[in-house]
Amino acid sequence: MEQKDIFHIQISNALPGYMGAALGLLLVFRNNTAYDKWWEARKELGALVNISRNFAIDINGFLPPGSKEKTRIATLLTCFIYALKEHLRNGVKMKDMQELEDADYKIIEQAQHKPSAIANLIMSRIEILWKEKILTDMQQYLLVTKINTLIDICGKCERIRNTPIPIAYGLLLKFFINIYVILLPIGLSHDLGWGALPLEIILYYIMMSIVLTAEEIEEPFGKDLNDLPFDEMAGKMKVNIQEIISYE
Amino acid sequence: MEQKDIFHIQISNALPGYMGAALGLLLVFRNNTAYDKWWEARKELGALVNISRNFAIDINGFLPPGSKEKTRIATLLTCFIYALKEHLRNGVKMKDMQELEDADYKIIEQAQHKPSAIANLIMSRIEILWKEKILTDMQQYLLVTKINTLIDICGKCERIRNTPIPIAYGLLLKFFINIYVILLPIGLSHDLGWGALPLEIILYYIMMSIVLTAEEIEEPFGKDLNDLPFDEMAGKMKVNIQEIISYE
Amino acid sequence: MEQKDIFHIQISNALPGYMGAALGLLLVFRNNTAYDKWWEARKELGALVNISRNFAIDINGFLPPGSKEKTRIATLLTCFIYALKEHLRNGVKMKDMQELEDADYKIIEQAQHKPSAIANLIMSRIEILWKEKILTDMQQYLLVTKINTLIDICGKCERIRNTPIPIAYGLLLKFFINIYVILLPIGLSHDLGWGALPLEIILYYIMMSIVLTAEEIEEPFGKDLNDLPFDEMAGKMKVNIQEIISYE
Amino acid sequence: MEQKDIFHIQISNALPGYMGAALGLLLVFRNNTAYDKWWEARKELGALVNISRNFAIDINGFLPPGSKEKTRIATLLTCFIYALKEHLRNGVKMKDMQELEDADYKIIEQAQHKPSAIANLIMSRIEILWKEKILTDMQQYLLVTKINTLIDICGKCERIRNTPIPIAYGLLLKFFINIYVILLPIGLSHDLGWGALPLEIILYYIMMSIVLTAEEIEEPFGKDLNDLPFDEMAGKMKVNIQEIISYE
Amino acid sequence: MEQKDIFHIQISNALPGYMGAALGLLLVFRNNTAYDKWWEARKELGALVNISRNFAIDINGFLPPGSKEKTRIATLLTCFIYALKEHLRNGVKMKDMQELEDADYKIIEQAQHKPSAIANLIMSRIEILWKEKILTDMQQYLLVTKINTLIDICGKCERIRNTPIPIAYGLLLKFFINIYVILLPIGLSHDLGWGALPLEIILYYIMMSIVLTAEEIEEPFGKDLNDLPFDEMAGKMKVNIQEIISYE
């Protein structure tokens, strides 16, 4: 075993080892932050399920049987869900809003930020009912805090959607992977010759699959296979709200 | 020691090393997310214990001794627990609901989403008591927020049950384990010959046991050994509620 | 250097390396979940300190100077703390309850779940004071939410006490350690001979000390050196409550 | 292969290995704490978006159409956002405050801590409206808790801005990197000669890029590429508030 | 290369490797728990900043201009901050309390637990103002919950100060470091001779610096360089409170 061989063992151990460790830590970090975003998005959709059920139970309990306002608020609530869903994609579709009363429909149509416009409309219904003494102070409070929760959920989903990982990390990671892929064969090829090629392809494939999965996962409001089933959930929420307000 | 030997040392070090590290990180990630789900499920069941005790303490304090409504609401509360338990498995069993009054029983029987139907029934009892001035505004508020908590717990358990790990991760992990098991012997068998076999079996067994444990753990509402003891806990909650409302 | 030697270098590197990494990850996981439990238990005891001070400050502010009810509720609060402490060990000791009024003492004596029975008694005092118009609606609300917090703390401590790590993990970890300890010397002894023995003892000792520490730490309500100083804290809480209600 | 060679293999393995592991753990720790700060800052800005929308929805619902007070409070709210933004940089710019009424402007101009002065002004508007019976107790409560949230967000952003990582860690990390860079070539150069130089440069670059990214990320309120887009967000919040209060 | 050399390569790889990994995990764990404590302490001080501003804004809004009670409560609030600061060190200094009214001063002087005594005094002021109908029910509620928050912050700081890491971990870590330092040279010195000494010193220094930093960091309420700047923050809070209540 000659001096030259030791040199290559060193390089092939040292370079992939140290750079690989640094890359590994960056990949773990990238993966965890992406998953945390995905999971937080899932929690917010769950919170939307809960608040829509609770809102429906509250108005069903507080408003008299057969009240038109009950249906109107329930429709606004359903429209909030559908508006939020498309607001997080390419913009609210007005065809989802067709069950609204005409006056409400026009306001939503002209609004720039449609979810908060719908929340505002629900607020005005609550205030009218409160002024007519159909809702007490305490019931007004219970419903207003639920409107506030709707807005919170909307804002949190927007934050998840609009906040990519800091640019510095994205650049660092891509730069490191490129450097690594360029330098790796220099160390390996001397000893392994062409045998280094499949190894390198596998390593590159693993790294890129983690990066791409992270990029896929951290935008959870689309319609891909890995995205959250918001369409299906919105449909279920609509059915749920309707079932709850039908008990009189 | 010839050139050929160095080649094999390299491969057997490099391939299991780098792929193994990537696999290790994915396995840690898989394991942690599964355990987090299990533990969150356990926390929600604990929250159910707490809210059922607090609900019972509240109605026992607010309603007059011997009140029929007290028993009725306590029964609805117990039924909510049993309904949620089976709702998270294969659907609510109506035989768990037999203590309900007939009118309530029929509504639950026809409801699609039974837990929220029961919460809705509790709400209507509260509203009737409030309209009859047996409950004040503040007491109504205390009980309504507890109904909202019941719905929150239900929604969170549904989220835990219905959200598998993103498909991308599941596929990635299974694909990597297969690749690893196919490539590993190529590197090892040259030097170790048949001696590589037991090592490979042990490694495969370890990896699969972690994956299978994760799959087992992340569905905690069933009846397996590793699932949460929801049946036993529901029984204890029932006894607890009954004991609390028996002090008059 | 012969072929045979390389074989043994391989085995002794490969087997402890890969299995050791898997074991290491499981040990880290075991240790972290145990410590998290311990720390959550410590937080709950801290929450008990805070709620007992706040409860005492509230009743001292709300009730008139020299009120007998103030002392009675403070005694019930102190008994709740002592009852919870022993409830988490081997069951409530009635000798801790001797400062209670006779009527209260008898109820607690017969109760199955003593902490919630005491909370129920505090609730009935609050309701009586409210019906006598000594407490307003808002003050009733402030005290009822504090009773709810007492029950929450009780439930969370019960959860920590009654939830071991999932059986699957416990078994996996013990099984792996045994396998590891059996296989390790096969790899090492050829090269190291009897020199492998102290190394193996040290490794086994390290692993077992982490497992045993985890088992010790995750049951924090006992009286061991590593358990939380609940006895001492309960004594301090009692003194604190008494000092607070003595300012009139 | 002589004794001398083994010595150098040992050193070059041992020193970068053990020190590198320690450095790696410190770098991971440094990176995670910096990112956590950045993400918490992002969450607080999101909370500011939510509270400003909810505040606007509340005052739009509670105050009569065309009310001057509605505009005045909305202006104060907008000014709070702009004041907080510059307060976290180099001090509030009074030119952002020009939409305020003269009396309000003068108070803000003289105030040392401008965001809390603005919150104080909003509070005085709420109290005047409440004394004039335009706001009920419950509506006063809903708005006061929102003012409290504004102050909470301000305090949390100040905490993120003013709390560097403990000095001990900063020193430790810089000291270790220097030691590492000095010692590394001693081990490597014997075997690798000048071949060690590029490896060392790459390792040093990786370490420093992680440290510098962390330093960049953990001060998120500036105007750099990696900072949060507070200017853009403040503009959007202003438009949002105006849109919401324009529905009457 | 003889059999004897392989033996030493094995030992020197195996022993520092496996023990080092175990030590590394324990050091990471030690470091993280210490930092988490430090950061939680920082958060609590931030919460104290927020609650003191909010308390001042509330009393400034609720109480009439020029009210003596406003100044009295603000002084009590400032004293709470100074009392908590020294309570977490060596005991409250009565010279910090000299701005209090005589009656209040005497009560604090005799109290064992001074922060809760001050909170109790604030409570009695609130109750007197409420009985005199200067504060409404809702305003009383807003201020009482803030007193409760003051007590919560006090309790959490006490918890951070009084809870060392479980004894088992402290012992384990010290024991392992000692064993490691004793065994390491046995493995290394054969090959490296005296060359092992500087390596060992560096490794020992790294380990001990992490342990000592952790011990330094986890007691954040003192006056060291690494402690939180509580003195400076208390001064700022005092100025802030005074500024807020000066707007009338």
C-alpha cells in the first residue's frame, strides 16, 4: 500500500464525509421546516372544521327555529370556507358564492380581500340581531370571538402560503449540493473508476428527492397528490353545517 | 492488499454509510411524527376526561338539586364520549345510546355526524334552561364554551385519525429501504461471503420494525395492544360524571 | 494483512456501527420522551402553585373581611392540593383532610375520585355565595374557571402518571439491547480477545443507565431522589394560601 | 505502512472527527435558534395582520355608519402598525403619522415609546365611546383585549430584536471554529500536502456560511433580502383596514 | 502491519467512538434543556413587560384623570416588578419599596412571599374601586385577570429558578466525562504517544465548556454577563408605566 493510495482514501473519506455531514444537517433542517408547515396547515384546516361546527351549533341554539337569519349566516359561513379555499390558490371563484343573497354577493364581488369581506358581512348580521335584542350581549360575544377566529385561521393559512424558507437557506442548500456532486467523483473515481458512477447517481437522487419533497410539501393548499384534501373537506364542512342547523 | 480489495472496502463503507445515514434520518423523522400523533391523541383523550369532569361539576353547581335536566345533560355528555369513541373506529353503535330519552335517541339515530348532533342536543338543553332563567348569561357562557371544547376535541381526534403522513414520505421511505436491501449485499458479499447474510437480515429487521411500529402507533384509536385504552377510559369517565352529579 | 483480517474489521465495524446507530436513535427518543414527561409534570405543579395563589387572592378580594366562607374555601383548596398529591401516589390519606368541616370530610371520605369531589365542594360554596349575592356574576365566573383549571391540572397529572411509553417501543428497545450485547463480542473478540470485555461492559452500562434513568424520570410523582419535591411544594402552597387570606 | 503513517491517519481522523462533531452540534444549535427567532417574528407579523383585520371588523360592526370615531380609530391602528415597524428599526418616523389628528400627532411626537402611546390613545377613544354609551361593556371588553394584543405583539417583536444568543455561545462557537481551522491542516497536510488546502477552504466556507446566515436570519426586522417584508405587509394591512371599514 | 496494531486501531476507534457518541447525545440534551430554560425565562420577562404596559394602559383608561388611585396602583405595579427581580435573587430589598404608601410598605415588609403580597394589595385597590362603582364588572374582570397573570409570571420564574436538571442526568454526565478522560489515553497513547495529550486536552476543554455554559445559562436571573438584563429591563418598565399613566 503506497503513499498515493492513502491520499485517496483520505480525500474520499474526508470530502464526502464532512461536506456530507453538513449537507445532511441542512437537508434535515429543510425537511423538518417543510413538514412543520404542512402539519400547521393541516391543523388550521382542522380548526376551520371545528369553528364551522361550533358556529353552526351556536347560531342554531341562539336563533329561533325557522329563522331566516340562521340560514343566511350559515350560507355566509359556507361561503367563507369556499372563498378561503380558492383565495389560497388562484383567487376566489364567484360561482362558489351563488347561494348568497344578492346584496351580499355584490359586496363580495367587489371586495379585494374576499374572506375578510365575508367575515365583515357575518359581523353585520350579528350586530343587527343584537340590536334587535334577538342576541344578548353574551351571545354576541360568543359569535364575535368566532368571527375573530375565522380571520385568524385565514391569516395563518396566508402566512403558511406566502412565506417560503429564507432565501439564504435555499441558495446555500442548492449551492452545496452542486459543489458536492462536482467534487465527489474526483475523490472516488481514482479508486473506484466507473464504479463510482452508480453510487453518485443514487446519492444525488436521494438528496434531490428530499429537497423536492420538501418543496412539494410546504405548499399544501394546491391540488396535488401531496396537498391537503381541502376540496373534499370543504364539501364535508358544508354538509355538516347544513345538518347542524336543520335540527330545530 | 491489492487494489481490488480497496475497491470493496470503499463500496461497503460508502454505500451503506451514505444511504444508511439518509435512511436513518428518514426513519427518525417517520418515528417522531408517528409518536407525536400518538401523544397528541393521548392529550386529547385527557382533555376529554377533564372537560367531562368540568362539565359535570358545572351543571351540578348551576342546576337545582334533583333536577331532571341535570341527569339528561349528564346522559348526553356520556353518550358524546361513547359516540366519539366508536365514531373514530367503525361508526357509532346505537346500543351505546340506549340511556338517552326517546326524542334524543331518534335524532342521534338519523344524524350523519353523530358527535356534533349530540353536542347540538346539549346546546338546545342549555338554551332552554337559559330561556327559563334557570341559567344566567354567565352560566350559559361557561357551558357553551365547554360544548365548543367537546367539538374541538372531536375535530382534533378526527384530524389525527384521518391524516396519514404525506404520501411522498411513505413512498420515499419504502423505496429507499428496498434499494438499500438490494444494493447492500453487492458491497458486502465479496468480503464477507455468506457471512453478510445474518447482518443484512438484522438490519432489515430493525428498519422494518421501526416502520411498522410507526404505522401501528399513529392510529391510536383502535383496539390493539399499542392503542390508547379508550374503552376503559370511557367507562371511567362515565363513573366519574355519575359520581359528580350525585352530590347534591 | 490477510483476507480473514479484513473480514473481522468489517464485521466489527459494520455490526456495532449500524445496530449502534439504530440503538442510539431509540435511546435518544426514549430519553427525550421521558424528560418531556418529567418537565410537563413540573410545569403542572407550577401551575398548581399559581392557581392556588390566584384562587386565594381572588377569594380574599371578593369576600368580606372575617368571612367564615373564606377560610372554608381556603381549607378546601389546601385539601385539594394534598389530595391530588397522594391521589397520584397510593391514594388519598384522610388524615390530610382533618381540617375540613365534618360535612365536607364525610363526602370526601366516601368519594371514589377524591380530587374532583373536593373541586365539586368548592363549586357548591361558590354557588351558595353567588345565590346570596355576595359574589357577582363576574366573580362567580372568575372562580368557576379557576375550579376548572384545578380539574385540568389533576387530569394532566393523571395522564402523565398513567401513560407509559407505547409497549412497542419498550419491547423494541429491550430486544435490541439484548441482541446487541450478544452479537457484539462475536465481532470484537477475534481481534481484541479478552480486551473486548471491558469495552462491552462499559457500553452495556451506558445503555442501561440511560434506559433506567428514563424509567426513573418518567414517574415523577413518587418520593425518590429524582422525583419532584411535591411534599415540600404542597407545604409551601399551604403557607402561601394562609398568608394571602390573612390580609384583610 | 509504517508507524508514522498510522499516527497521521489517527490525528487526521481523530481531530477533525471529534472537534468536527462538537462544532457540528454547535452549528445545528446556532442555526435552529436563529431560525426559530425568524419564524417567531414571522408569526408575530401574521398576528399583527389578524388583529388589525379583527379590530377593523369589530369597530365597523360596533360603531354607527359614517361615525368619525371609526375613521379616527382606524387611522390610529394604521399608525400603530407603521410606528411598530420603524420602532423595530431606527425609531419611528413622524412622517408616517401625518394622517393623525393634530392632538394625537403631538402626543405621539413627544412620546418616548411611541407604539404604547398610540395604543394608549386608542384606549382613550374606546373609553370615551363607552362612557357615551355607544359601546356596551361587552364591546368595550372585546376592543380592550385587542389593544392588549397589540401591546403583546409589540413586546414580543422587541424581545426578538433585542435578545441576541447568549454571549457564551457566540464566543464558544467563534473560538472553536478558529481552533479548528488552525489545527486541521496539521493533521491533513502531512498526507495530503497542498491537496489539503481546497478541502480546508471548503470546510471553512461551509461553517462560516452557516454562522453568517444565522446572524442574518435572527434580525428579521431590517430591509435586507432575508428580512421579513414588513414594508410591503404594512401597506397591505393599511389597505385591508380601509376596505373593511368602508362597508357600512 | 501486525495483529497488535490492529488491536489498537480498534480500541482507539471503538472506545472514543461509542462512548463519545453517548457523551455527545448527553451533551446535546444538557445544552438544549439549559437553553430552553434560558429562553423561557426571557419570554417570561417579556411577558412582564407586556403585562405592565397593558395594566398601565387599562388603569389609565378606566380611572378618571388625576385619580390618586391610578398613581397608587402604578406604584404597586412597579414595586411588583422590583420585588420579583430581587425575590429571584437573594430576597426583596425594602429600599426598592420606598415609593409605596406607609400602610402598603408595612404589609410588604412583614410578608414572607412579597410578590404575592403586592399582588394582593393591588387586588384590594381594585375591589375598593369596584365597590365605589368607579370600575364596572367588566373592568374589574380585565384587571383581575391581569393580576392573575402577574402571579403566573412570578410562579413560572420561580419554577425556572428552582428546578435544576434531574440529579440522575447531572451525575451520569459527570461520571461519563470522567470515565472518558481516563480511558481515552489508554487507547490513543500507544500509537500517538505524547501526541495524544494535546488532543485529549482539547476534547476535555470542549466538553467542559459545554457543561459549564449550560450551568451558567440555566440560572438566568443573576447578574452575570450571560444572565438576562433584568435590572435594566425593570428600569425601562418603570419609565414606561410612568409615561403611560401621564397621558390624561
